[in-house]
Amino acid sequence: MTQLIKRDILQLVRHAPLLQFQRFRGKINIQRPRKPHYDRALVAAVTQPQYPKPNKTNTCFEKRYTNAQIDNPYNDIIAREVRNWFDHSSMVGIFHLNSMKAEDFFDVRVQLHKQGMHLKSYGQKIINKAIKDSRYEAILPLFDSSHCIVFAPHQKVGLLLRTTRKVPQMVLLAGMVDNTLLSRKDFIAYAQLPGIQAAQAELVNTLNISARSVVQNLETHQNNFVNILEHYAKCDENKK
């Protein structure tokens, strides 16, 4: 009797199921999901719908663009300006330009402008159009990478090197002085030469020394002749 009562009581009591939530061990990447299984990928590739490509019809409002480059007249104007800088500059410095801030590049340009020099930077197409088939064509390989050019109406090689020495992003490649192409080593050696005023003073000193020696050589015979005449005149006076 007691067993039947316990069994009926246990049947009346209903226990709720125990639920335990367990997080997935790996992280699911929504942006870059993992590749599906081979069978699943095969089914997805087979069941992918394919639609026929629409026929392309050209109308009078459509234009066909070819691979030919469009000639821009503005580039021609800039190319003539670059050629003018090369023709009328007594000194040209060609630099490789590494990555630098626009503010720093502007500061260098202002500093060079105060010293009578102009810092320019052009695209490779404009440089090719400006100096191709000219006497400057030998420097075209220097402009394959990022570059900048310094033009100056006067020869200020030493001042240019002292100014750019403070800017490590500008690396000197070559230079031109009086339409003569100089390598980096020759360009630096040219800056160590004495200035024009010192050379002029040395030339004037040399000419003065040469002129004095020439005058002395020309007057030697005359002085000797005068001395001989004076000696004969004194001998005649003594005989009398």
C-alpha cells in the first residue's frame, strides 16, 4: 500500500529538464567565413543559376574609348614651361624625393625661394614631353621615381647643398651647371671650388705680376744704355 502511494506521489511531481548552455569554442568570423565543405561547395556551384548575357547594342549616345592617350593641351603648356626652366637656368639640381609631409616640402620651397632658387616637381609624362628629343634627353632615367628639381638663375651650388643637407628626404642625384651635366660627386666637388670673385682676384694678381716682369724686361736695355752713356760722359769730363 505504501509503495503504491509513493509511486502515485512521484508521478504527480514533474521535474523541469535541466538546461545547460555551452558556448561554441571557436569564434565565428562573419566577414570572412570559413570555406564550406567540398560536397557542400560542389552542390552550391551546381545549383547556382546562370542567366544569359544581354546583347550589347551601341547607340548614337554611347562613345567607345580606345587605349590611345588623349592629348591634353594643359600638359603641353606645362611642358613648355619646364623646357624654359632648363634653358634659362644657370644651375639645376635633380633630387630623389622620399616620403615627406607637405608642410615640410613647403618650408623647403620657401627657404630656397628666399635664396633665389625655385623648387619644382612635375609628373613623368610632362618631363618626357619637355626634354625628349633634346640635348637634355640623357637625364630622363633620373625621373623614373619620385623626384624634385631646383632651378637657379645663378650658380649657388654650395648654398644649395647646405640648404638641402638639413632635409634628409631630398637625395641629390645629379646637377647641371652652365648646361653641363655633372654627377653627384662632380656637383659636390664643384661647390668646393673658389668663388668667381676669388678667381678674378687671382687672375688680376697674375696679370699684374706678368705686366711688371714684361715692363722690367723691356726697360732693361734702355737702362743699361743710359748707364753706359753716363759712364762715357764722366770719362770725357775727367780727360778734359
